[in-house]
Amino acid sequence: MTGEFGLIGRLRRLVGSAGPQSPDLLVGIGDDAALWRLGDRIIAATTDTLVDGVHFRPDITGWADLGWKALAVNLSDLAAVGAVPRFALVTLGLPPATGPNPIELLYRGLLELARASGTVLAGGDIVRSPVLTVTVGLFGEVGVPPGADWRAHVLLRSAARPGELVAVTGTLGAAAGGLRLLLADPSGAEGRAPALVRAYRRPQPRLEAAPVLVGAGVRAAIDVSDGLVADLGHICEESGVGAEIEAERVPVHPEAARIFGPEALTLALTGGEDYELVFTGPEAAIARAADRSPVPVTVIGRTTEGPPGRVRVVGPGGKELTLTRAGWDHLAPEGP
């Protein structure tokens, strides 16, 4: 197996070889969301599936939290392209013994975040499944004034250029730290580190920061779902650039730093599920974004001439740090 992203690349080439695509399709396979033109509007669409035993465990994730997270991961994808969420479709794969009460709790979590984000749950499907799965398809819009270039109003993985600053919203490592504590001590983790557990169970998609980035002149972004190094690598791959991160600048969540010490940096670099936005841009654009953003923005490095897709993490003195993995890969030979 070539890994998750190797497989995506193969399927992307297969789809591209099937014949001409619609001229209305603006962004297809390879970004956080697809974008297409519909009349005078631009529609954004994304989908994610959560699978029992892969993305969550029922003994450490409650039903309402599962519903929240299923929508949150999709909202984060729309934030990563600068889109505003509108409508969601929810498909549940349910084992035969599943009763209605837990599903109502799941929907309460979905609805709580839907109301907070301005998203309407418009329908879906329910099927029998050997394991519990929750799939959300989310549709949104990108505001583009009449006659304007749509590229100036979206965030894309393919828009980074060499010599730009790399920055990230918020702090990193909290969700990975929360998961680690929950796996070790499901009953005691929340009392020990409530902020980390909440970051894992109820991530906050950065919908409020995305339009600020667009307005500041940022053009390249991705959400940190698989891990900072892995996700920045996706920007670099799509843009044909490399990047260098200064480890000392990475904003590690303070509670993760307190509990895990030096290991918290590894959680921040490769743990994933932070759902912050990592982005690149000229110095002036990053400065405007940092000044206007409703959440803290930290500059952590620069893009380079290449090799394409290569992300170096350097410590004091410029020495490159060795990482055992860059982040999550569903189809990695040894698992995530």
C-alpha cells in the first residue's frame, strides 16, 4: 500500500485521465474542500467520516461529544478554504444493537455546534453497519464580489510561494495530549487536564479566523488535522515549495507543556487534531492577519525553494530535528 496520500494521488490521476472536467469546477481533489461555480456563487463542499476504533473509542468519547466532533472536523475543512458553512448531511452507520437514545444524544451534540456555526442539518441517511460510523457532508459558500477574481477570496493549499512566512493560529498539542491521558486513565484524565480533554473531545474550528486571513491577503492555508508537519507538508506538496519550522517558535499548549514536558513539542508537531489553521504569506499579510485575528497568531518559520513537500524542523543552531513520523496516515503500514 502506498499510504493514504499516495492512494489519493493515484485516484486523482485516474479521475483526471477520465476526460475533461466541468469548467465550473474550480478546485477538485487535493485540497480541504472542493469549490465549484454555481451561477454567481461559489460553493464549497467537504466530507469526513468518523469510525469506531479508528477515530474514536466509545469508552473515552461520549455520544454528544462524538456528534460535535463529527461536524467540527468538517467545519474546519471549510475554514481552511475560507468558506462559510451552510448545510450539512449526516449519514449514520449503526450496529444492530444501537438504540435511539444514544443517537439522540449524538444529534444533540451535532445541533449544538450547528447552531453555534450557522449550519443547518438538512438530511442524511441511516444504514446498518458492523461498526458505528458517522459521516458528515458539509456545504458552504465563498463570498466573491461580482467581477472579482475568486482566487483572491479563498485559501488554497496550492497558493504558497518560496520565501513566505509560515504561521499558525492558537496553540498545538492539546488534543493529542488529551487523547494520551484518556487512553491511560479514562476516569481521571478530565480532572487532571480538563483543557486537554476538552480539546480532544470538542475541537473548535477556526471559522472566525478564516475571513480575517483572507482579508489580510493570506492565500495559502490548511487545517491542522493530521499534524502540523504533515499538514504543512501538504501545502508544500501542492505549491511546489519546501518549508522550515523553528521548533522554539511552535506555540505548544501550556497545559500540554506542564504535563508532558519536552515531549509536548512532539505532540504539537505531529499529534494532530488541533484544528488550528497553518498558513503562509508575505510578511505584510501575516502581520495584518496577526493584528486582526480573534485568536493568537504565531510565526513559526518560512517556506523555501524546496524540495517540494519537504518540511524541516530545526532546533537551536539550525540543527534539524529527527521525527519518527510527520503525522496521521490512515493507510500507513504501522498505523497512525
